[in-house]
Amino acid sequence: MDKSQHVQRAKLAEQAERYDDMADTMKKVTELGEELTDEERNLLSVAYKNVVGARRSAWRVVSSIEQKTEGSDKQQLAKEYREKIESELKAICKDVLVSFERERTADRDHNHGRARHYKWDVVNNDLSNPFLVLARIRIGNDELETGS
């Protein structure tokens, strides 16, 4: 499958709201090692924003259930499920960072500033910031937001 076919598949996945498929497809585009167009950068950003956002939402729900069921059998199930979601989030964040690096490398000889701008835009987007997502998992969302 060539780059344009991957992009068309990503657009189709977006319309179907299948963001995991969209992210996988756009990851393949970055693996081609070519500079991304603005449209492709946007597709990559939208895909990961939605993939991370869905998992963060699930993580918050399961974490809340885990806290509310303290001392019961349900707490252990909730803990295991939360840890599974955390593993998925960590893997997704790693993919995001690898994709950034691929884009930066492909863009090195061309518009170097554009890759930095793209990286800055996505990393500073609360839902897509892989470092912030990992920090929230590690120390807890509430503590990070209140600074305590």
C-alpha cells in the first residue's frame, strides 16, 4: 500500500470514528520515512488525540471505581483493569514519541522549523501530550492538576 492509500484509509477510519485504526494507519505513514504534509500531520494528531483521550477517560472511570471499592473483591479487578489501561496508554505515548522522531528526521533536510512547530502544537495539546499523560498516570490526575 502506498502513502496515498494509507492516507485515504486513515480518512475513512476517521469518518467511521475508528481512531485506533486511524492511528495505526498514520503510524505506517510515518514509517515510510517521508516528510508529512500538513494534512497528514493533522490526521496523525487527530488520531492520537482521540486514542489517548478515550483511554484517559477510561482510566479516570476505572481509577474512581477502584477508589470507591476499597477493601472489596471488586477493587482488585478494578486495579488490574486500570493497570491494563495504563499499559495501553504507555504504549500509545511511546508510539507518539517515535512518530515525532520519525517526522523530525524526515523533515530535517527540508522545513526543519515545521517539524518543531508540529511537535510543539501536539505536545502542548493536553490530550496528546505523551509526557503529561504518563505523568498523570504515574502520580494521579488530581494531584498533577492541583500541584499537590
